[in-house]
Amino acid sequence: MPESTFLDVNELVLNMGPQHPSTHGVLRVILKLDGETVTGTECVIGYLHRGVEKIAENRTYIQFAPYVDRMDYVAAVSNGLGYCLAIEKLLNIEAPPRAQAVRVILTELNRITSHLLWLGTHALDIGAITPVFYCFRDREEALKIFENYCGARLTTHAFRIGGLQYEVYDGFEQEVRAFCDMFIPKVDEYEELLTNNRIWVNRLKGVGVLTGDECKEYGVTGPVLRAAGVKWDLRKAQPYSGYEQYDFDIPTAQNGDTYDRYTVRMEEMRQSVRIMRQAIEKIPAGPIMAKVGKVVKPPAGEAYVSIEAPKGELGYYVVSDNSTQPYRVRVRPPSFVNLQALDRMVRGGLIADVVAIIGTLDIVLGEVDR
Amino acid sequence: MADEEIPASAAPPAGAPPKVAAPKPAAAAAAGAHAPPKPPPAMAATPWDGPLTGSLKQAFGDQISQYSTYLGQNFVVANAEALDSILDFLKLEADFDYLVDITAVDYPKAEKRFELVYILYSFASNERLRIKIHVADGVKAPSAVHVHVGANWLEREVFDMFGVEFEGHPNMRRILLPEEWTGFPLRKEYSILKQDDRWVKENLGIESGH
Amino acid sequence: MVRLLKTIFLWDLLQGLWVTFRNQNPKYICTEQYPSERPKIAERYRGAPRLNINPDNGETLCIACNLCALACPENLIVVGSARNEETRRKELSYFTYDTSRCMFCGLCEDACPVDALELTQDFELASYTRDGAIWDRQMLEEGPKPSKYLS
Ligand code: SF4
Ligand code: SF4
């Protein structure tokens, strides 16, 4: 290139991660910069790839259940619910009503813990240190309920195919109720800290806009889609596990920017509390396990079942060949698909916003890489 | 694992002799974890007929060979060449504007061993539809990227795990595994303990990972 | 006008600071002073494994049925058994449990027909060597003995 000197090149390629505090794990983003403007990105993922889908083919249906907890490890209960529902669909059975109610309570509790972790780390990325302490303090209360219920805090393995393994413990209702009462003022407190804070607002408003149509194009789901004004939630659209009995709203926002995603998630936590309050009042009596043999052996066939995980649509596509091991399990991870939209969101923005946008996508690398 | 390993009977009372046969040595259990793949028995799907099938039949004729439903989930089996136009048709005419997932299933015994599954969803009618195409090993499948942008990474993952290449994909590279990796882990002949020993040795400096 | 004044006097920041200030109240302290203060562990906690022994005669409850080993997704339990010629019963000869690979899912515990294997509330499983993570029958029966640095 004789006619250009190195001074003409004003593009800078910057590597971010895989060990960067604000990439939430081991995400590596290669940024192409023009000054401070991002002109392109390339995500390098797979550092946490454990081959979950391959493991599934070598385990029995029951044995694979603990592994799904380890994909989205901050929302392990949701993962387990999706997996159990998928196998139940293949077996053509349904969990008894009591099990369904408990499942709903725990899944909503899990949604809160997941959102709290998101809020804390997201705020930390933006530079607000205080929320992370409060979030973890309150998340602890929810984790205690998990621990009391099933004996583990994070990778819970709470549900089994056909229902529940554990009956609720004494005092479960009171603890959940106490959590609900405690939690709503706390959400107000977080909002007091952040919603009007000028730094917070200026850092988030208008950053990383993704319109509803773009979301659909990329397959982005969950709070990101709802913040773009699409009122779509699998809990309402295709209710599972008895969600149709509960009265709740789907929070949406209009602009599809980072700030809107924040408000949507805050509202979602309130709605989760609302669902839990309704569910805890009427846990039906009865068995907690449907009739499932000790050996789970679904008839040959396939099913795709998806649930609304805290991050978006979490789907399981399971192919059975009438043996005790799945022939193929495919997980449709919401984080993986959502992360794909990162390029569209950061392009044209400033480099400082990349951190905010990765935070707002709420990805968990365990699920991106599986 | 064989069925008789975990008896279906209820737990015997304490002290009673166990009902299972003598335990297998642990080595057998580890080796038994990888049973040779056998052709799956057919699934009991029933034919599917609805308003959508009519328009699909009209538009594509014998390009779509099967309309089925199983457990209330509809799927069609199509020719690989027609995939593009089917996706396009479904997106524009039938509002299937959300490509949920692309994945593959490996049937090594079949003539065209890879079954690619496209899961679509329509926001307007709250409906799901699966499209399946079959491609043989080494044959390129058509890419869906110019119909659904979101297909990009999903196709890369299928390539990464199964080695199915997509014609017309802008960036057909591995996504989860390192780029120099050889072998496609989700193929049935790839055993669970297998890995690319050369890559592991070169990059991690250890003989093997297990 | 009110908004302008609020902007000038940094009302939003003061509001946030007030929240922080409120939370200074010592009654909100939730730090646990581990290890001098033992954390409260749930009854169902799935921690260190234990092979229960019959309190009456000190014999193991395990009937060497191997169900736990088969249920385990990680294949980490090895149960050895030998036939006792006198009582003509199968008896446990050895039992190893590799805690380094265990994910504490509880499937083995569920599978055990006589409640011999149990995941207990002990959570201090660290050891200095890799071999120390593989527990034999004796260790499983007696439980881990973590060194105590603070009384
Ligand atoms: S807890 Fe789970 S992983 Fe650990 S030994 Fe028991 S079954 Fe295996
Ligand atoms: S399942 Fe229980 S009784 Fe059977 S070998 Fe394991 S610990 Fe012993």
C-alpha cells in the first residue's frame, strides 16, 4: 500500500476479555474502533463449553437433570423446570397440581434471584457500587428458601421428572410470604437509588437500542424483547405449569434502550412477587409426583418445550428413541441467541457503552457456551 | 444403560436381600455409557391437516413430503433445496417471523444422516412449526441467514457440532470449539471421552484431558 | 421550576445517599463471621456424604446393593461386596466415593433403599491433595474432620 501511511489507518482493534470484570464471565469481545466509536464487534465464545448436549446422550433421562442446572447457573430452577416439562411432554404426563404450584413459586423466586444478580452486576458495571451489596443481601433470603427446600442454593436440582422430589418443609409458606413482604420495599429502595439518579439515567437512556422488529429478526426474547414494546411472554402466550391461573401483567416499555430494559426487569420482579403471593395462598393438597416409573423410558418421538426463563425463551428439543437415554437433547439457550444481537446494539455507539450493553443483555456464559 | 439396572419395584424393606443382580464392575459401567447407536424406532406421528398445510401444499407441492403432528406439535419434512423458499414463504405469508432454533440430529444409519430441524414461531397466531430437512454427510445445506438474521450463530453451532456446512453463510467458522479443533463432537461416532489430542497437547501442554 | 431546583440541588443523588444512609443501621448487618461463627445450615442441605451405621450394633446399614453407584450420573461411587459364607448374605467390603467429582445432586441418596447413604450438613470438604478427596468407607462413616483454626 504505497499511497497510504500508517497514519491513515484510524481503526483500532481492541480486545476485551475473556477475563474482563464486566464481561460477566469468560466472554471475549473483539472491538473495532474508530476513535471512541465502535464500528464492529466479534464475539469469541466457548471458553465454558462443557458439551452438555453430548453428556445428555450418555446419561439416562433422570441422570441428566442435574446437569441442566449448570447451564444458566443463576437460574437453575428454571432450567430444571424446562427440562422436566420437556420429558413430561414426551411421556405425555403432567405434574400434579400441588407440584405445579410449588414449581411456580420456586421458579418465580428464581426469577427474582436472577434479576437481582443482574441488577447488582449491571449497576456495578455502570459504576454504582452500592446496589450490588443490597441485591446480594436480599438474594440471600431467597437462596435460603431454596436451601431449606431442596438442600442446595444455586444448582438446586429441585424438580424431578413427573413432579417434585421433596415435599415442602414446615414453614415454607411463612418464609415465602415473609420474603414477599420484605422484598417489595427493597425493590422500591433500589429504584430510589437508581431510577432517578442522573448518572444512571444518562448512562442508560438511548443506549443500545433494539427495536421490536430487530428483536424478532434476531430471535431475541425475554425482557429485551418486552422493553422494545412487544408484549410477549411465554407464561401468557403458551402457559405451562398452571401459569394460566395466576393474574399478572407483562411489563413492557417502548424505546427498547438499556434504561427501558432496566425498568422492565424491575417491574418483572414485582410481578413475580404478585404471582408468588397468589400461588402460596392456594397450594392444592395432593400428591407431588405423577406416576413415573423408576426408569424413565419415553416412547420414540420428539418434542420441543420452551418456558419463559429469566433471560428469555429457554427451549428443550428432545428426541427419544424409546430407550432410557435421550437420543438427542438440544437446548435453545436464550443467552446465546440474545448475545448475537450485541453487534447490532453496540455498532455506532461509544466504547463505554459496550459494558452497559453487555450488562443489560443479562447473559450467563454458562448458558451461552453450555 | 440397560433397563434392569434400576428395578422398577419399590424399595425393599430394610435388611431384605436386594433384588438386583450382582453389581457390574465399574469398568463395564463406564464403557456401557456409550452404547452403539441404533436406528430409532419410528415415532407415532399422525398426519397434520390445517389451514396452513393447504397453502403450503399449494405453494410447494411435492417439495414438502410429510405433514405430521406429534404430541400436538406440528412439523413438516421438506426437501433441502426448497428450504429457503419455504422459510421465506412462511415469514412473509404466514407470519412465522421468529426463528426459534436451528439444530440437527444425527442418524448415522440413514442415507442422509443429518436431520436439520428449524423451529419457527409466529407471534401473530401463537403457533409453532418445525421444518425438517435431511442432508447427507459432506453435502452443504442452504443457509437461512438472509431470511432470518438470527440464523447466523445457530448455523455456526450446527457446523461446529455436526460438521454440516451451510451454503451462503457469511462466516462459516467454528463458534464454541477452538478453530483448529478437528472432529465434530455431536456426531454419534464421537465418543464422549474423545477429544482432539493433538490440539490439547499443543495448546494446553498435557497429554490428555482425562 | 421544581425540577430545576431538584436538578440544581442534586436531589436525585441525595435521595440515593439517604437510602445508603438508612442502611447504615446496625440492625441491617448481615455479614456472617465464618469460621468463628458457624453458619446456619438447612436441614436438607446436601453436603458431605455419610454412610450411616446402625446405632444399635455399630454395623453398617448398607446392604451393598449398588443402586447408588448406578444412579450416580458421574459414576463416582464404587461399591465392593463379598458374600459372607456364614450368614449367606452379601456384605459390604469397600465403598469409595470421589467427592472431587460429585455434584451433590442427591440422586444417590434418593436411590438408596435403606437410607444408608446420606448427604449431610457438613460442608467443609477441602483437602490438601487430590487423593484426599476420594473418601473410603471409614471416612464416610466417621465424617470429615476439618482442621480447626479457631476454637
Ligand atoms: S450426589 Fe450426585 S454426583 Fe454425587 S455421588 Fe450422589 S449421585 Fe453422584
Ligand atoms: S444404595 Fe445404599 S445400600 Fe445400596 S450400596 Fe448404595 S449405600 Fe449401600
